[in-house]
Amino acid sequence: MADLTITDGSVIRPIGYVESILHDTMAVPLGGAEAIIRIEPEYQPALYRIDEHSHLWILSWFGQADRSVLRVVPSKVNPDLPERGVFGLRSAARPNPIALTLVKLERIEGERLYVRDLDAVDGTLVLDIKPYFEADIVFSPHTPYMPPREYQTRKAMLYKQAVAHHGERCAGLELAVKMALLVEEQFGQLQSPDLKLMVEGDACLADVLQGVTRARLTKPQRFFYQHNPLRTTVRWIKAGEGLTVTVQPDIDLNAAIELSAEKLFILQKFSLNT
């Protein structure tokens, strides 16, 4: 395995490499895929007790990346988005193609770490591993709105966020994701500080919606919740315009994953300016 030499003479020695069924960088899905990180023998003692962590930051070297590019369109996400400097993107193309990826550690077998959500192809050099800690979280970050163009990609990414926040798949999560996708088409970025939601329903739905919108109870207050096991309705408001989304009565919530938004919800638009 080749070392990486920096211009000042310093040497970076990769600690391992990726084993994956993916060989083409364009085939790597947004959000990554399952893979194995194989650690070199001399660094295996550094794995001691790493299984106490559920998530890890993986720093790797994207050797196939174009290092001459400083501004790109994030075309893999959405080719219709505007061009941006690479320091404001997770693009592989950058002066030093060091990738930073948060992965779920599934299990360890000897020198192999089995992970999920890694966005690297087979043979990618791994430079370092750092654990994810609670202090890493920023609950309500300010980020530019860069939605994927394709609906299924938006759904997959939002579903991944919902599961990461809520911790389990359930009927409330299915409802929340479908509702959030519908509302995003109406109001744009779900994490916008101007978007408020008033949830009436069960705690599962409320928890997922708070997670995907990053809406706080205060400073600013964007999230309101009233527990009601008999009714599920959410009022969304932005810039004086509102949308009430109510789950159809007598819907089997366990079938939510199979039903379209049109069959699940009753929609009612309203305005606070009239």
C-alpha cells in the first residue's frame, strides 16, 4: 500500500483500505452503501474497544478525484443546482481529495469493519478513523438548500435522516416522511427557520417530524405538539401561508408504507394574511 507524501516531506501512511462491490465512482449512491474497511496488521491494536461505538467518521483518500477543480455544480445531487466552491460542498473534486464520511458500524470480524453508508469504491485508501460522539451534533444548522432533483433520491435521503433520528421504522415514521416530502414541494427547505409546524397526533409522528425539520420548541419556536391518539393532523406555516395535512380517517396506519400521499392525506391550504 503506497504512502502519501506531502510537499513539506511529511508522509501519510494509510491505515487500511475499502473492500466494496462498487468499482465505479459514479455507481456510488448518494448516502453511501455497505462496505468493509480492512485494517492493516500494524494498526489493528488501535481497534481495541472500537465496538463500543455505533458510528464512526471515516477519513479516506479519493484518489480518482479531479484535484484541479475549485468550483463545481453538485450534479450527482441535482444538475440544476447552481455552481459552488468545493469548500462549501462534499464534492470529491477538491485540491486534496480527503473524504469525511459518517458510517454505521454493523460488526467487527478480526481486521474487518463492516460498515453502512460509506461513499467509497473498492480499494479506496483509508487514512484515519475517529469515533462519533454526542458533542458532534448540531441540531439546527444553517445550510444551503440543495435538494436532489429526483423524488426517489429525496425520499431515500429523508428516510435515512428519519431513521437516524427516531431509531426505528414504524407507521408514524412512514407517515412523517411522506408528509415531509409533500410539504417540501409546497414550502421548500424543511429546516428553514421560517417554517413552523403544529403537530396533533402520536409521539412517534411528532418525533420524526421534529427530527427531519430540526424544529425547536424555542429560540425560535417552530415546533408545537399536542398528543392525540385519535386524530393525526399537522399545520405547516411559512410566510403567512399555511397547509393543513390530515391523515384520512379509518386509514390502516400499518399500510402507510404502501399508500401514496394522495390516498393518505387530506390537504387544505389557508392564508394568515386574509
